[in-house]
Amino acid sequence: MHRDELVRWMNDYLRISDYRDVSNNGLQVEGKEEVNRVAVAVDTSLRTIEEAVDAGADILITHHGLFWGKPQMITGPFKKRIQKALEGELSIYAMHIPLDAHPEVGNNVMLAKALNLRDLQPFGEWAGKSIGFWGELPFELELQDFSDRIQKTTGEICLVHGGGSGIVKRVGVISGSASDSIGLAAAQGLDTFVTGEPKHQNFHDAFEYGVNVIYAGHYETETFGVRALAAKLEDTFNLPWQFIHLPTGL
């Protein structure tokens, strides 16, 4: 399909204009006009771009794009990223918060479903827009058992701050870096909160609010959305796709 038709469809489906974001969401690099193969990834590193080009992709769809709301000098490693994309005629499309929050293919809803949470409800906000989800497990689990389930689901060794009960039932999910939402999880009556990476300034919150917090990796909690979006594109437009998996361990 034509690149611009695909971009318009994603802009509308992901509602990128609805979100104030630090990321410049949308088409960031213009490549080939015709799209026959898609690559998706969490981050836009030089290696990501190289693997997308080597895979024969015409567009790279990524969660963490190249441009983040401020002027960027085309020098050093950043120049090499841009240069490789242009040489490979690779389009790069980024969607940050819109992909976290999306109710069908977003990182948070897909992770919540992967953890078997039921009756999902909105949880947490970004700039006045709902971003995460909370739900209930079909039956109670020991905290360690639930942490093991997350580790099997994401492949990341979890950091567990057991600030609450050792029993898990009501769980909130916000991917990436959302440790400042621990107090919100407590106010919502949740016993456990799942996010990506810890922040030092929020270390004591789990214990003082009495909430279990499971840090499952910024990268690994944000692999769900790009893969779900790619599957949606395949179903809708019959576009083959490849997930470029380059974990950071963070």
C-alpha cells in the first residue's frame, strides 16, 4: 500500500493528535512511497534501523522514535541513524504515549490481558488522558507466584518491592517509567502495581503506601504494543511484518 495511506490510517487509529507528548509522533523519516513489508521495534537505534533495512522493510514502526520535541543536530551517532534510514529508503514512524494508552493494541491493555487481568478499567493519566488499566485476577495469587508469571510473560527478571499484602488480586498496569503512580494505585485500592523501571525518588512509596510494586523492565513492558499494532496491520492490509527484538535489560 502507499506509505501516506498507511500513515494516515495509523494517525487516525492511534489518535496521535489527541495526546500532548514529548515525542514527535507520526512519520519522522520519509522513505519509499510503496510499503510491502513492515518492521516494528521498541527503540530506534542504529542497529534497529540496520536490521530493518536488512530485513527488507519499507517502514519501521517504533515506540521510541528519533525526535523528542526539540531541535536535534544531525551529528555523531544521530547522523548515522538518519543516514542509514535515508540510504535504505526506510520510513520511520513513531508513536509514544498514543501506543501506551491505546485501548485495543496499546502496551498497557495488552500487558494486562497477557497477565490474565479481568474487567479492565482505566487507571492513571498522562496530560489529562487515560493511559493505563487495572483489573482483577480470576483468583488470588501469592506475590512471588504473580511475579514469576510476569517474568515468564516478559522474559525480564522482575524487581519486586513487597510493600503490601503477600496476596495479589487487584492489579494496575502502566508500562515504562511510571513509579510516580504508586500513590494513585493505593488510592484506587489496588494491592499491586506493575510498571517498567524504578526511580530512586519513589523507592519508599511502595512501603509507605502499602502497595506491592513489580518492576518488569521498561523495554520488556513496551514490546506488547508494537507487536499488536503490527498484527493489526497484517489483518487489515495483509502486510507482512517482523519484530526487531533488541532488549536493553532496563
